[in-house]
Amino acid sequence: MSIPVDTVMQTTQTPSPTPAAQTLDGRPSASWSWVPIRSLGPRHRERITAHLISLDVSDRYLRFGYPATDAQMSKYVDMLDFEQDEVFGIFNRRLELIAMAHLAHAAVAPIEGRPAMSEFGVSVLPQVRARGFGRRLFEHAMLHARNRGVEMLFIHALSENVAMLKIARRAGATVERDGSESDAWLKLPPDSFASHVGEMVEQRAAELDYHLKLRAHQVGEILGVLSEVKTSMGKAAHIAEE
């Protein structure tokens, strides 16, 4: 997953850690840093499609379990149920979706002896990997799920998807491998006042970050147009002088 280092806007202030940045026993996660994670809706389908199509064949294989074609991923995006499930994303300062996660609340049928679960899936562009975005999206999903009464988070991944399984294990998940595929289960603690406040703070901060990027993007476009107009006028004046 790749994107230049300067594509992610750096915040000037780092807010205090919220429950999303903590381990299940309440201890702060190691090497924690805030990342603006925004909830996505139907109006983001085009950006979600562009993000997924940017993945190469091997990344598509790891994300979906098969080398999905552009048409198959477009169909997947069209079928996203934003009312039932939760979709989260991280935008760079160009408002490109560089990482996203899908938390499917009703996609997993209950397994005998296990509570109802929500399934987690994530993808991060090659250019921005190794920055902890996958882990932060997983932590955000944990917080969001527990605040909605979900008891267990489920991950189904190819056994070769080492990065995803490592994130699950670090969070305390039980991973069971069956040949080329692995399943991970993570029991979530019940929600609390602190967990709800933490999610609310994260959501509002992420919304503010997005709107600041949007405003900067719009200003940049206006300046670009003014620059083109100025250049055109300069050329016209030069021709008139000749």
C-alpha cells in the first residue's frame, strides 16, 4: 500500500487518548498517536470504489480471499448496507481514501457455543502501510462495536495475511488456523460511559479534521484557477504588446 509520506495531514495537537486507543484492560496502546477516522456513508461509494480498485491483485486476494476484479469490487461497494453495517475511513489531505474498514454486524451467523459477532475487514493502500492505520481502524471498530452491545469481533482471513492476524493477536484475539485460512475471535468488554465519550470525541475530531481538509482542498482549487487566469492574462498582454 503506497502514498507519499506527506500525503497524510499532520495535526498540530494530539488529543488525550480515548478508550479506542486502549487495550481491553484499559491500558493505553503502545506507540499511540491519533489518526482521524471518519464514518462513511452512501455518498462515499465513489471514493470507496476508487480506494479498492487502487489495490493490486495480491492485496485484493488478501482482502477478499480471491483476486477480485474491478467489477466484483464495484458490486461489493454497491451492496454495502450503511444502515446495518459500519464503514470507517482515513482520508489524506487530498481527500483520497487511503484506508478503510468494514464492520458487518449481521454478516456472521452465530456459531454454536459462541455469542453473536460482528465481522471486521480492512484494506490500506500500499503507499501508507507500516503507519499503524490497520491497527487504529481495528481499535476504532472495537470501540464502536462494544458501544453497540456486540460481544465478539470476528475476523476471517487467509493464513498468509500475517499483518491482519498480528493485529488481532496483539488485541488479545484467539486465532485458529485451518490450512490456508484462519479465524480470529476477540471477546469485547461491555460498553461504559468512558467508551461512549471516547467514541463521541473521536467522531467529532475526525469530522473537524475532514472539513478542514475539505476547506483547504477548495482553497487550493480556487488558487489554482486564479493562477491559470493570471497566466492567461499575462500571455494575452504579451501578445498585445507584440
